[in-house]
Amino acid sequence: MKRAGREIIEACRTSFGPAPRPLPGDLRARAPLWLRSRPRDELWDVVRDHDALLTHGTVVWGSVVQAHRALLRPGRGDRPAVVVYSPDPAFDDMPDELQDIASALFAVKGTAPGDPGLAAFAAVLADERRRVARLAVPRGLVGSLPAFATSLLVRRRHLPGGYLGAGTFPLVVRAERPGALVLPGRFWPDRLLGLWRSAARSG
């Protein structure tokens, strides 16, 4: 997957285009009704950064650590998830390794790790209303490469098929900023669309 991973993510970047980009009106941020009833929810920080991510963000691989269960099947309504990503270009070749990191983080849910870094993840994952903003992944899982976990609002219209048919996908992030968004499916290359649909059918 190494060569394929780099080729696919580079194709995503080419399709998305260099910053600054024009902002299509149909991609502008809209908060779902359930979030409007929670004015103190930290997901508002992600929503407020949404348009800037589209115009100035960078495309990287991301993997789901934990997602609202409604996102795992077709339906309506945008829901939150926690994802892990790295700004380091080494991960362009390693989407599978990123998914392994996401799985290792999810495995601490419901446990009491002695590692303070992992304990922070266990606390966040235990309460799905808690948010995480660019929380560094412990070095024990990633070595010297930087990786971060962050909460985001998964917009179904950005996903081919409208739900999480697979656990790894292109994200848009900004350096030193919390939050992220799924790269809208219109920018995905055919090769990635085929892999996504195949994973959704087999899942």
C-alpha cells in the first residue's frame, strides 16, 4: 500500500488545488440542529474553522479512532468523530500504519493506562461528548514522527455513499490549528473511490 498511498494522497492534493482556493457555496459550513442546541460544545471551534480549512488547508491521510455509531451506516445527519493524522510526509506512504495507530488508541477505551498520554485518550474516548483538539499521540505509538488526534464533524455529503465505508480517508488540516474535515468526495481520485466502495461492500 506504500506506493499506492502516496500516489492517491498526491492525486487528492492535485485535485484539491493549491491554497488559497475559492470556496464553493455548497461547501460552506452549516452546523447541524443538534449542535445548535449545544452552544458550549467544542465542536463549534471546528465549525468556525471549516471554511478556512477548505481555502487554506493541507491534505493528509487520516484514520478514525472513534466515530458516532450513526456514521457507520447510511442515514441522515452529520455526527462527530475522533481521527488521528500526521503532518509528516512520511505518512503519505503509510496509511495502513496510521490505521494501526488509530486502533491502538481505541484499544485504551475503558482502561486505566499508566502512561499519562494514553490516559488522556482513554478519558476522551470514554465520554463521546468530550472533544479533543490536536492532542499529540504518545511517542510510544509513533516513535519520532509527530501525530495528532482531533475531533471533527463528519459531513455525510463529503463521503462517497454518505457514511464511513472505511476507516482511512483524506483529511484537510491546518498547521497549528485544531480540527479537521474530510476532504469532500468530489476531490477524490477514481482509484480511491474504487477502494472506498470495495471496502464498504465488504464491511
